[in-house]
Amino acid sequence: MQTVERNEIFDLAFRFVTETQESIFLTGKAGTGKTTFLKYLKEHCSKNIIVAAPTGVAAINAGGVTLHSLFQLPFHPFLPTSSAKTELLSKIRYNKQRLHLLRKMELLVIDEISMVRCDVMDAIDTILRSVRYQHHVPFGGVQLLLIGDLFQLPPVAQNQEWSILQEYYQSSFFFDSLVIKEQMPLLIELNKIYRQKEQSFVELLN
């Protein structure tokens, strides 16, 4: 693993992800090693992993794909109602390879989770429950690793979109999605600054 030394929390997080089915929210301030952790995990985890992110830039940085391309998500707000779920599932056209990928997936990593809107999480949950035939289990039984810093970029919710969503959600953040409230992930905070040793730079980042 790179030149960065691991610490107890890094190792604990790795063991939780690789040795349990617990969904994890891995957070930490800038420079604490979130990107390093993801790279290390991809190299050393034996589970079937898919890495995704909310934007193209974030997906490239994480070495993954965008959530919208992976799940063919709509670009309009998703409402957590029976009729909206039926409509969402009726419009999805996955080929055999995509279905196989989603059914074999054991771990879904979402990087830059601070930018993911609450309704997107519920849309992903709806899709995974359906394609994996596990309708009563959050995310169809897929383990989640959510990586990000809530003090970084927030979700994008235009006034018009939020006026629709606020009837169902307390905020636009991912943790106010109905599925995350149903199954709260374990919170692990990386609190060791890796990126720079200079104290002044660390303080600036924080």
C-alpha cells in the first residue's frame, strides 16, 4: 500500500467493510485518507465491488462510474410513492450484462456522498430491491460504503425540485432518505491527516 501509514481506524474500517455486511459511512476532514482508503480497498477486497459517484469528475477521481449511468436514474426528482416506484421500474431497460452486474454486486461504494440527494438514494434502493428480488431488504441486500465529508459540496436541489421533495424529506442530504433512516450505516471517521504534515496546512483544510 502506498507510502501512507495505516492507523487503527483505517484498519477497523477495512475490517468492517471486508468481514461484515454492515453498511458504513466513512467520513473525515480533507486529507484524512478517504481516497487512500478507497484505493486500498479496491486492491485488497475480495468482494464484488462497484464504485460510483454523483458526478463525472467524482467518478473519474474514484475510478468508477456515475450513479445515473450505472442505474439509469431519471434526472427529475424521484418521489418515494408506490406509483413513482412502479413508473421508475417500468422505464428501466437493463441488458443481461447490467442485470448480472447488479445481481452479483456485494458492495456498492458511493464516493462524494455529500453530493448525493436523498431521493437518489431511495431510487437506487427501489431498483436494487427489484432487480435482486429482495424486496424487503434495504438496497436488495447490497452492503454500502458511503464515503465523503458533509462539510464539502452539498446536494444540488433547485428550488422547484425541493418544493416537490420537501413533502417527503426533511432535507436534501442522503441521510434523510427513507432507506437510510430504515437502516442507518455505521459511522467511521478517519481523523488522521495524511495529505500534508505542515500544521498550518492542516488547519487551513479544517
